[in-house]
Amino acid sequence: MELINTNSVRQFIIDVKPEARDFELDVTTSLFDVGALDSYTVVMLIQHLEERLDIVFDYSDLRAFNFENLESILKLLKTKYEVK
């Protein structure tokens, strides 16, 4: 399993939505408000994270607040899925 931080989460988002490279994404930027994520790209991001990190998201974790910003995604991955 690879190490993860806010930069790697940002890169995962860019992997599924290349135009997100042009967005100012700090740890608390709302990814939905700036257009980096929408319902479709969240599904793609979840699939990408599951494949890259060898995890399976629980259905109960598939809530917008867990994907609101880089910080919330990283927190979910580290606390719930014990990604290092």
C-alpha cells in the first residue's frame, strides 16, 4: 500500500479529472464548490482510490462530507481505512 498525503489525494483527483490541475486546491477548499468534484467524478475517485490503495469503501462512507475537501478525504482514508 502506498503512502498517502494531501498531495497524493490532490493527484488522485487530477487523475480522474485532469482539468482539476487548474484549480486552487488547498486542504480546506470545497472540491464541489470549485468544480473539482461532482457526482460522477466522486464515483470515479472512489474507484481509483479503491484500486490504488487496495481498499473497499463501506457504503456508509459514501457521503458528500467525506469528499468535501482534501483534508476530509485524507482523514477518512487514514482513520477508517488505516492508509498510511
